[in-house]
Amino acid sequence: MSHIRYEIVEHDGGWAYKLGDVFSETHATHEGALKAARDAAARQSLSGETRPILYQDAAGAWHQETSEGTDRPEADIEDRKAGKS
């Protein structure tokens, strides 16, 4: 099982959660961003449909794989402001 971590950060005059280098929408409060991150993490555990996926890697090569609807990552949240992860 893969593992992902959302991080709560100050962003664009407010707060956001991010995964890797990708930021969520900006929230006015830290608590708003934390709630949104918890919602996103909870959705990661939901099963979906098995379907083919097509993606391009950093070198520009295209790949096709089958994504199992039950192969969901384990998600957690890192919140340095609250001193929790």
C-alpha cells in the first residue's frame, strides 16, 4: 500500500494543504485548511472502479496501466502549527 501525506501550510495570504508540490485552494483559516485536508484524506480510502490510466512521465514517455479500484493509498496529515502529524 502506498502512503501519501498532506501538509498544512501558509499559502497565498491564508492557509492551504498540499501534496508534494501541489497546493489546495486557499482557506481563510488554519482550521478551514485542516478540515479540508481531513476530508481529502478520508476520500483517499474510498474504493472506486478499476480502470485503465494513461500518464506521461518526467522524460515525456507515455505509460498505460490498470488502476485497481481497491488499491487506495494510506493518507495522513502533517500539521506543524498544531505540532501533530
